Amino acid sequence: MGTIDPAGLVADAELASIEATIRANEPAYLADLERLVNIDCGSYTPEGVDRIGAFVSEFMTARGASLERRPDPDGRLGATVIGTWRKGRTDEPAGPRILLIGHMDTVFDPGTAAERPFVIRDGVATGPGVTDMKSGLLAGLYAIDALLAAGPLPFERLTYVANPDEEIGSPSSTPHIREIAADSDACLVLECARANGDIVSSRKGILDARVTVNGRAAHAGVEPEKGRSAVLAAADLVSRLHALNGRWDGVTINVGVIAGGTRPNVVAERCSLEVDVRAIRRADLEAAETEIRSLLGTLAVPDTTAELAPMARWWPMEKLERSGRLVDHAKDVAQRLGFEIRDAATGGASDANTTSGMGVPSIDGLGPIGGMDHSPAEYLEVASIVPRTALLAGLLLTIGRDPEVLAWRSEGR
């Protein structure tokens, strides 16, 4: 990587002006945050997700974005919202193509917002999705707003994807993300910062799979010897799957759900396991899957069979060399704004796994600071909103003006 001189790309006075704009807009941000948190928008509540999408669409179009709304082909989920800002004139200097991703859905059921609505106490905001990820979704919007107020955007193209289904693995939005990422130079994902303020430069990959064990039904009291218990075979298989933990560095395997049989007096004909496999490196995830498939060929109960069907897969977000340049830019911008950040690895997946797995330089955890995601105790540190949104805006400006980032396109991946 080339030597970084962030002060040569973005002046301190520019950063200060951007931060001042964001601070002036903080009351509007908080009002929008309350509005969004108080909407039930679980992944399977498409009407709520689409209400979030309508807000995002209005915000983007009011600031000059061209907008696309791509419905779920199956009609079960909310629509993916895509806002794009393009270089205004052909005589403007070339710039990179940047992809931002935030998600609109939460993990919570209808009625949750009414049970525990948005509230701020002692500088801490709570409510369903306040951190995961309404705050990050808004940080992206308000960062772009601040950059537009400062002058022309330094990008050939800036695309912001508002994802309706990230919490269930992005089934409908992933094709759109992959399409845009394929010719993007860098990707920033707006999940919350870690509780200690770290951003995220790597994430484990995940394989979620269902293993179905097939046996033979029989009367458990009259002629059990004619049966072949799928439950017994599955029980042994659970132990063997968990015994794989520790075989590969950073690989975890967990059977989280087991269901089988019909009645106590029937030898179980079928049993299913839902398995979570996570790995730091793609090669290890592939090796673990191969070994699991091998185990299915040697079940403890004769005449039983098993098959594995992947339900969802995310390749690891490995820290690419070019992602390291984005991390260094983020650290430098943060320092000039008066705070320190580090980059960290985490076990959970996000849309950054998709973009990084394609070879697109990607970093994550660029939203405000919070924690306890997916729980009633989920929280957001209100004091982190302005500095973290200013960090995102400053990082975007730095990346947009970095000639090395622009050169990546011609160099290939």
C-alpha cells in the first residue's frame, strides 16, 4: 500500500465543518431515530420494513439521488431500496465507485415497538433495533447529507443499498448487493461499532445447514427390532459433530435445533438437525463442511441415511490487503476528530461477508456505538452519534479523493 497522507486528502478545516454540520443536525437525527425505532419492522413484517424504506427513499430523493425500489420476487419480504448519486458533469475529475450498505429490518416480532418504544435515559437510547441498525442506517444518510452540504461528491458513483432482510441472511437483497459490488471499488457497511468503539475488518463465515436423518418406522412395543431409529442415529451424530470443535483454528460447530419422531410408541422414521458452522478462513469452512458430509456416511444405526442441505452461506469476511488501506484511513480520520479506533474481528456475519468474499475492499462496524443486539437490553450511546457519523463522512471523503483507491479498478482484483 502507498503512503497515506490524509491531511493532503481532506483538510482539518473540512473535517471540522462536516462535524459541525452533523452536530447541528443531531436533533433531526434523533427525531428520525425515534420515528424509525417505533415502527415494527422485523424481517417477516414487510409492511413495517417498507415504511422504513419509504422514509429512506424520501430522504435520498430529497438529496438528489436516483432511486430504485426492487421488490422481493416471492412477495414475502420488504423491497430493497437503492439510492445512487453520480458525478454531475463529464468534466469533473474521475472518482471511485463506492457502495454503502445498511439494513432496515430487525429481529423483533410485531408489537415489540409498542411494548418498549424508543427512549433516552442518561445518554443511552433504547428500543428495538436502535443499534441494529437504525442508528447506522441513519448515520449513512446524515453523512451523505453533510458531504453534499460541503460541496460536490468526489465519486463517480456512490450507491447506498438499504437492505430489507439482512437479519435472515439477505435472501432477496444479496443478488442486488452482488450486482452493484461487482463494479465497486470499496464497500462500507454500517453495522454498529463494537461496544468498545472498534470497527470491523473481518468476520467469520457461516454455513447454516439442515441435516435430515432417515430411518424406518415401527411399533416401539410390539416389534421395535423392525425399526431403525432416526432419533438415535441423530443423537450420536450430534456428539460427533460437536467433537469437531477445535479441529481447525477458529472453527465452531453447533447443533442448535433438533426435531424428530412423531409419538413415543413409534420408532422415529425421521429426525432433523439444524447446524451452525463458522470459520475465520474460507478453506477451513470448506474443510469442515467436507468432514461433516463424511460423517453422514457412517451413522451409528444400521440402515439409516442422512443428507445435508445448506440453508444459508456466507463466506468469511477476510481482511483483504486493500481493506487495510480503508482501515488506516478510518483510524487517521478518527484521530483527527479527536478519538482513537481499532479494527477487530467478530464472529457474526453481515453483508460485508458478501462483498469481501467477492474481493471488494470492505470494512464494517461504521455505525454509532452500541450493544446487546437482538435483546430487550439493546442500547445506543447517544454521545457517539455525532463523532461516528463525522468519521463515516470523513472516511468517505478521504476514500473518494485517494488516487490509490481509484487505481484499484484498473489493477483488477
